Amino acid sequence: MSETASSDLDRRLRAYQGRAAGGGTGKDPVNAPMIRHWCEVIGDRNPVCAGKEPLAPPAMLQVWTMAGLSGGPGGTGAYAELTALLAESGCTAVVATDCEQEYLRPLRPGEVITFESVIESVSPRKRTRLGAGHFVTTVMEIRADGVPAGRHRFRVLRYTPGAPPAKPAAPRPERPRPVVNRDNAGFWDGVAERRLLIQRCTDCERLRFPWLPGCAGCGSPRWTTVDSAGTGTVHSFVVMHHPPFPAFDPPYAVGLIELAEGVRMISNVVGVEPGRITVGMPVRLEFLDAGEGQLLPVFRAVEPGRRLLPPLVVPVTRTLIIAGALACRDYQDVHHDPEAARAKGAPDIFMNILTTYGLVGRYVAENFGPGAVIERMAIRLGVPNYPGDVLTLTGSVADRGELSEVAVTGVNALGRHVMGTVTLREAGR
Ligand code: ZN
């Protein structure tokens, strides 16, 4: 597209900002069967969402507004025009990228849902890994029995699909293997046993890292090892954006970690948005499974005042992807039809954003118990969840006055699938 044509398109797209996108009444009132079906698929065992008078899980907010397989009530003329204009410019494919929801109160069976949405913004053309396109953000106000119940901000990418791959995407390239030699084999033997071993000179007791045949202090070739406690701080770090390397998912952080024992080592800092890493930040050792039995020591950031939550491991089956989409009445073909997904440039069907949303909600509910009240959830999607993968959710929580703020990250074999922030009121607060 020429620059003039592109700026003309941007101007026409911007004119849709602020216009009504749609609205209507939910096809069904909030109801127990849909809540039960959703909870079964997501694996949400929160007792307040079960029984005869269940509360709807907060992450179902948008579900009550979905049009389902038969479509309608559909968007406004303005929204249809915007979609048509984008399709004319080649943006025929669509994928959800971000979602942010605020919950004013829980929804109960019998409540009638009404909603109105507005086109909040349309971005200029951007290049993405799926293809070039425009981000369209809508904001929906949701009422239950006429009373405000929540707000749902949704961003999709409407894009020009790249050429469909001739065959499913090649497996993710493996990370480079460490070079193991006589001088450092003891270190890698330790890693295989999930131990971080530091050399200690037998003669002068000086610790050294990385592993070397002789002591830099006294020259002695005699040494033994000590187990690192695995705690330390970030002494220095860089955030890698470019150039891209196979098997690495930028941006990612490479840190010089000062271990509590006093030696320093280079590794990845994980579990925190790279932009939030600071010098002096405490970190804790963990072992990353880099595939085919290769473990690598990495360091998980512990932001000041935060505590870590145990991980949740979710096998991403074809059944979960399809059942998840149907439990939210999302009939976009890319979530159930592999042929259609391939025609749109994906190697297979992939999980819809609402299922990811539900899994993040489940993770938080499991960690904080049935008495916790979620007030807000915002997530951003990264790489897709394809069938056969495994999603591991990890999180940390910080006190924010009366509320708690949970940072959640979900990774799969392709990299970061989701990053999110959940604000909640813990039980008894
Ligand atoms: Zn020595």
C-alpha cells in the first residue's frame, strides 16, 4: 500500500472512534447450566460457582453477551462498515489480543444481561507476527437487570493473513546446548540433579564461578564444591529485543546475578516483565526444562513486597480448546476447524482468549479461595496455545492497600502465551 493510501485509510479508520459498536440483550439470562458447563471445561472448582444458586465466575462476563452460532443481534452499521473497510484493505482475519474487565458485582442466575459497546480506538497499520493490520478496541458496558455490573474492554487485531504454511509449523528450535568439557562437567552434572554447584578452592577456600581448573587466588588446582542456596540479587541486566535468535522469545532479560554466596553468574531473569526488573531485585533459582531433558538454571524475580504463588500446569488438549470456545459460545472457526485455521495462517486451531481468561481466573480463585472477590482482570495474549502444548501459569501477589494485585504469566513451548494482572479483595478484607 502506498503511503498516501495508507494515511487516507488511517484517517477514515479514525473517524469510527467513539461510534457505537453494538448492543442488545443477552440471548439467555445468567443461568446455572452455562455456569456449570464453563466450570467443567475450565476446571474451576470454586464452590461459590456450584450448587443450586451458583455465582457466575467473573471471567464469564462477556459470555453472557455472545451471539452464538446463529449470530445477531450483531454490531451497528458503524461497526459493520469499519469491518468492511478493513476487509477491503486486506484485513480479512481477526484475532483477539487483549482483554480487560472490571466487575462491579457478581452475576446470579436469572439476571437479564444488557450491553452497549463503543469503538474506542482504531490503530494505524502495524506489523505483527501474524501479518500487518489494525488493532480495534471496543468498550462494552454491561448491566444485569438494568444495574451496572461490569465493563469489558476488548482489543482485536484485524490483519492480512500471511501465506498459509504448507505444513504445520516446524517444532520450536531448541535452545543452544551448553558446551560441556572436563573443566565444567561437574557443574552440568549438578544442574541435572537440580543443584547449582560453586567451586571452592581446597587450599584458600575461595569460591569461584564460572568453573575453572585452577584458583585465581592461590593457583591451586585442588577444589571441591558447595551447593548454592539459590538466592541472589540482580547485579546488572540487559533486555534483549533485537536481533532475534531461534528458540528465544524477545523481549527477555539476561541478568548478571549476584548469588548470596558472593559469586556472580549470567542467566535469564524470568517471571517479571523485563521493564520491571531493577538492579538489586531479589531473585530465586529455578530450573527451566529446555526440552529433551536439558535443564538450565534461571532466576525468577521476586519483586519487593511480592510473594510467589505455586504454578498451575494445564495440558492444552484439542478438547479443551474446542470445549472452551463452545462454553463461551465463541464459534470463530479458528478455534474448532483446523482447515479454516490453516487458511488464516495458523498451523492448527488455537485457544480463544476467553478460555485463557477463564484459566487465569481459575488460577487466581484456586490460590485465594472461595472468599476472594475479583474486581478486575486484564490480560494480554502472546504466542498461541495450540493442541498438544502445555500451559504453565505462575504468579506473584502484592498488597495494594485493601486490595491484592496478582501478576500472572502463562508460558507454553512457544514462549509467553499470556501476561495478566488481577486485582482482588482477599477473604475477610
Ligand atoms: Zn585458592
